[in-house]
Amino acid sequence: MTNQQLIIVGFMGSGKTTVAREVARRLNRAVIDLDDFIRTSTGRSPAEIIQQDGEPGFREIETRLLDEALQQNSAAVIAAGGGAWTIPENRRLISKVGARTVWLDAPFELCWKRIQANEETRPLAPSIEATEQLYQNRRPVYELADMRIAIADGDSVVEVAARIVDLVTQSRNREP
Ligand code: S3P
């Protein structure tokens, strides 16, 4: 199957948005950033929604818009928000359309460094302790992704995207 969505998953700060853009460029596909799609569709950022409606309210919106994004473009590269893949209903929607998933497995220290450097508010990363706990809790779920890319501090976006394109191309070649 050549027209399959590719979903980039991973913790906050793992580089999903920038890597998804570069992968999409290389594969000549459209790119959808789920957090941006939420922003444009609702007029509020994920952080604002979490702060105003609580996390469960945010997850409902996220699932609805993930579904819409999956229906909208059958070949897009989609950067998911850090929690999207951890919700069973979202994993079901992703598997239903036959999309493939890549986990950007970045060390916690790197994610935390980027979370702190970024001016974007992340209500689910309030302190280093709580964030590391969340990171550890989520790892077994990220492991359910089809492919894993180990990210080290210093890896460039171009390098990571090239590795993903290689993986995607190889696994496609193995398909009957
Ligand atoms: C979240 C990550 C955020 C955003 C929301 C919730 C999470 O996206 O979707 O704040 O649960 O990890 P990024 O991973 O792009 O920061």
C-alpha cells in the first residue's frame, strides 16, 4: 500500500512536528500537525483547552479531530500530540484506517530540555518529577507503535527524517 498515513508519535519534545514536516517533504506528502489542527478547528490551543475544560475534555476534542484528519487525507504524515497515541480509542482509529506509526524514542533529558526551552505552555509537564513520571508511564504504550526510531541529543531533523523514510520504504518493500 503506497498511500498510507504515517503517524509520528512520541513524548512532548521528541521532535514530532519538525520531523513530520521533513518526512512529508521527502515523501512528497501532505503534513498535518494534530495540535495545529486542533488550534485552527477550535480557535484554542491544546494548552488552553486543557486549562479550561480539563484533560478529559481535551481528549474528546483530540479524538474527534484525529478521526477527521485520518478521513481527510489518506496519505498524510500526521504529527500526533504526545498523549494522542496513549488513548486506546485513538489507536483503534489509527489501526482501522491502516495507518502506520513511528515512535520517536528520545531520552527524557532531551525532551525535558526542549520542553523548558519552548515558550509554549504545556500543562501536562508542570515539573520535572511529574513529567518524568508521565514519560515512564507512557513508554510501554509508545512501544506499541509499528516502528521505533532512537533519537540522541544532537541528531539532526534531516538525519532522523531520512532514517524514517528508509524504514518506511523498507517495510513497504517487504509487504506482499
Ligand atoms: C500533550 C502533548 C501536547 C498537546 C497537549 C497534550 C500530552 O503536544 O497535545 O498539551 O498529553 O503529552 P506535544 O507533544 O506536541 O507537545
